[in-house]
Amino acid sequence: MVHQQVLERAFGRIFAVVALAEVLQFWASGGSMSGQRPGSLAAALLQSLLVVGQAARAFRRPPSQRDLDLLAVATATLVLADRILATPGSPFLEQVTYVLAVPASAAWAVWSRRFVVLVPLLLMILGTGAWHLSGDLAVEQAVGALPTLVVAGVAARFMRAGARQADENADRLAGQMAAQEAELAAAEAEQRAANAVHDDVLSVLRGLAVTEHPLPWSVLVAKVRQAQSALTRRVGPDRRGTVELGSALRRQATEFTPELDLRWQADGPLEVPAVAAEALSGAAGEVLRNVTAHAGVRDATVTARVTESGGVEVIISDHGTGFDPAQVGPLSRGLRNSVLERLRVAGGAAEVISEPGQGTTVVLSWRPAVPSGAGAVDSLAWARRVAPRPRLIFLGFMLPVLLAGLTLLCLRWQDMRWPAAAAAVFAGVVGVAVVCTRCLSQVRMTRRAAVSLTAVVTALAAVGTLAVAPGTTDAFSFWVSGNTGIVIAAVYFLRGPVPGLTALALDLAALSVGVLTVGSATSVGARASILGSPVIGAGLAIGFRAAFRSLSNYTESQLADYREQLTRQARAEAISRVDRAALEYAQRVAGPVLARAASARTPDPALRMAADLANATLRDELLAPGFLTTTLAERVRAARAAGARITVAFARQENAALVETARGLLTAALADLDGGGEITLQVHPPAEGHSALLILRARSQLSSYALRRRARECGAQASDLGDDELLVRL
């Protein structure tokens, strides 16, 4: 509903400007005080105050139907009072009384949902006195005012339809963005949950299963209880604000590597965003766990410092055995996901510096993203979303003004000294109106088009005024001034102040030359009325452009808030769902083992076997999320319990046929597996010019008949590697 709400605000502000302009025009006219009596003057003042009050209210909020009813009744009553109390036949009655009826008529045409045509028509009949005045003046006044009412009513309905369509499009786009964000959030949550399981649970299960150089049992029990606590907590989806990094690092080390003797070096308090603190401390915790498990030392140095770019670095070094980072295999999840990938997602990076026998240094870094700078909001972006089609613009906006000009031309045909020229001018006005319609429907106008339209309308204004017979005193004979406002308004609205005001100045100059040449007998008020028509067009364009500029900013802000709200909700739901599922699975697999370990006094072979199986099962879900079906997982577990070694690394794949083929090959390999056998299943992601590569390596002393047959059925290549080992590639 954002576009519709903003549109109603725009209507209110534009109405306020127009209504105040009508009041000023009424009191600035020379005929306003000619023929006034105290009673009619009081009625005119009350009507002016009524219009000003309604304009002020409409600026804040759209009027209700009750407001419109009161405004229409009060306007009709006060106009009748003017006509009854003023001097009959005075300039006040014949020239300006109808002006104060225009705002109420326009408001009714824009906002009312009943009698949309009847009430404005009745108000204009009352204002012009068309029921009793002789001559064509009343008709001319009505014809001059009706285009404003028709354009207001038609424009309001067209733009509301466009606003509804824009809201539907915005809802659809926001829904799509939320769905995409939910998918990204689910993947992020899966990664975070996997890191949490890896960091908090798998390291403990490995510690329980290891038989060579095990940690003291009291240390293992403390880690078990921390892992149990980690499985009961939830990862919050909204990680805002800042966190003191040093405290987060110390808490990570104290909870998960209390056996390490750490030397701390820090630059003082380091406030970083919560997302960065979570990534840095989590990665640091994994590095410290690797020091405990692989470095062969019980001490390390942790340095945290601010970088020149405004980011932070955490450097962890030890003097242990070291290793070759290039030899870290793809199945080593700790370094790849818990350190490198975790920091990459948060906008950081990690560098591992190590050699065998030379110790290891890991540099974890993060720096704030460089703001790209918000692009300037298109001042007409909102207008482009609600703009109707060209035909509707012409029928609703242009045609009423053109018909009014044609009517005035026909009524004052006797005042034309060059009838053919006047007819040609009208045809030219219709042509430029068509061009303006096309530009307005696209809400775009090139500089060349603006210059051409300005030149054409200036020429039409000059010829249209010079076509009037000399000595004419009726302002309505200069009908062309009301039609040139079409081009002035379009140029100003689409091209901005400089081209718009230039077009207005040239138009006024052409009109002034014509009026001074052939209409020297016209009164000052008539000349002001003639020259005021294009000025009113420019004023409307100024109001529309200013309102649209403000409302474009407001709309974009509202749409951004709306999309952010939907996105945040989708992210929260996706993260909660994935987080809950991952932790519940980890509880189901590792919970019983951790419970046994927490209550045991010493480890036993059965507990070590259960920990090893739970560790392998959780690794399957981390390395091959969603790949193992329930039946296949049970068969893998049974094979492991019998002594087989099985590794499955199968990232999520969009190719469902590949997934089913891999499951079939694994099932066949399990059928041929003995107690001491080994199976490794891996999928390498597709690269440029190559599809995904599936590799299954099986070693067993039993016959590999089932696996060979399955490989032939799916078109895979099977190769004997010797030593009872078979390689299958697809």
C-alpha cells in the first residue's frame, strides 16, 4: 500500500497549493471588490477561510467523505449568499464569483466516491450563474473551469490504478527478494550450524575416540559439558551492534582450550561489529583447537591489533610441528570452513603460514566494507511507476484542455480576423499535445524534444494571438493561452526548472506581443488572465515535480523499509528452521554419547566406539548435507560398526540425477564391502567447460561385482587400481 498512501499524500499537497492559488487569484482580481456589499463580502471571506482551512487539512491528510460533504454544502450555500447579497450585474458576480467554487469542485472530483460528476457540475453552475446570466460569459467561465475539474478527477483515478499496480509489483518483487534472501539465509544458517557442530561437538567426539595421547579425562569431561551446552543454544539471526573483540577471544579460549597456556597481546579495547566478532572469535577458536590437537605444544601467542585500513587482525602463532598448507585435503573441514569460509562470509580473510618443523602462524583479518555511496534517487521514479498508458493520458489530461480551447474558439469565432490561421494553430496545439502525451507516458523527454516543443509552442502562441481581430476586449478570445500551458507544464515537469522556465518566458513574450498588437483595448485584468493561463500550467508542473521529488525519496525509503522487514522476517524464519534442524540432528546423534561421557568416571572401549561412530555420522551430514537417506545412513553406520572406513563428501547438487546415481553407486559399494574395507565418495563441483565429477574409491577383499554392474548401468568408468581397490568415475 506504499504507493497508494504516498499518492494520497501527493493529492493532498497539490490540492492545497491549487486551492490557495485560487483564493489568491480571487482576491487579486480587480472585480472582487466591484459590486460587493457587506453581506456578500462576509460570505466571500467565510468561503475563502473555508477553502484555506480545508487546504491546510488536506496538506496533512486526505479529506474524508464527511469533510467533502461539509465543504460542498458550505460552498454552495456561500456562493448562493454571494449572488443574493451582491449588487446585481456587478463585475463581482459576472467575473470572479465562480473562482471560489473551483477548489470544492476539484476536491470532490478527486476524492469522492459518489456523484463524481453531478456535484462538481452543480457547484460550477452555481458559481457561474449559468441559469440566469445572458450572453456567453457564463458558458465561457464554465468551459474555462471544467478542464481543471475533469483533469483532476480523471488523473486521480488513473494514478490510483497505477499506484495499485505499482504496489502489486512492489509486493511481488519484495516477495521474490525475501525468498531469495531466505535461501541465502538458509545456506548461511546451515554453514553456521555446521561450524558450531564442528567446533563444539566434533572436536569433543574426536577427543573421546582417540586412543593415542588422549587428553586428561577431567579436561575431556569439561569439554563434553561445554558441547552439551552448545547443543542447547540457538544462534540468533539478528547480529547487530558492536562487540569487544578481546573479550570474545578470551571467552572462546577459556571455554574450549583451557589446557593451552596463552600469551595475549592487544591494542586495547577493539570494538567491532557483532558479525565480525563472531567470525573472528570462532575462527580463532578453531585455530586454537588445532594447536591443541596437532601442534604437539601446549602454548601459543594471540595478538589482536588495529590495522591501518580501520580493520582488525588476530594473529595466532605456535612453535609446534607445523605442516604444509598446500597438502591440506578437501575433506579437512576445520581449516576450510571453520576458518577460511567463516571469515569470507563475514567480509574477512585468513592466511596460514607454516612449514613442517617451523611452527604455524595464522593471520585472521577483517576490515569494514568501503561504502559505495548511495546513488541519487531519481526524482521521477515514483511517477514512472504510476504513469498510465499514452491513450489514457491523452483522454484524461490533454483532451479536456483541448476541448475547452476548441469550445472557446467556436464561441469567439467572430473575433478571429484570420480564421484559417486560428484553425491551423489549434491543429498544431493538438499535435504538440500528442507529442507531450508520449513523453509523459514514458516520464522522459530528451533535450532535443524539449527545445523543439518550446520553439513550436512559442510560434503557435504568437500566431494564435495575432489571429484575433484588433480591438477585441474579451480575454476568452485569446483561447490559445490556455492551451500552450500543456507544453509548458510537460517541459517543466520532465526536464526541470531551466528548460521549463525558458519555455514559459518565450511563451509569455509571444503572448504579450500578440496582446499588445491586437488587444490594446483589453483591460489590465483581462491581460493578466490571458498571461496567467500558461503561468498556472507552469505552477502545476512546479508543484507536481516538487511533490514527486519529495515523494520519490519518501516512497523509496518506505519500500526499502518494507522489503527489509520482509527480508528480515524471511531470514529469521529460515535461520531458525535450519538452526533448529541442525542442532536437533546433532543432539540426536551425539547427545547420548555426550551424556554417557559426562557421567562416566573413565573411558571404556564401547564409549570410544560410540564416539567414533557419532563423529563419523555428524561428519557425513557436514560434508554431504541431505545426501544420505535414512536407509543408506543405517547401512553406512552398520558398515562402520563392523570396522569399515567410509568417507562421504558430497556438497549439495542441483542435478537430481547425479545425486541418485551417487546413492546407487554407494549402495552397491556397501554391498561388496568387508569389515576392513574402505570407501571414499567425492563430488568435484562443475568448472568452466566441465560438468561435475563424481569419484568413488572402494577397497575390499570381497568381490566388487555389484559395484561394477552398477557402474556399467549408469555409464561410469570403473578402473582396477590393484590391491583390491576399484575406482569409479562419472
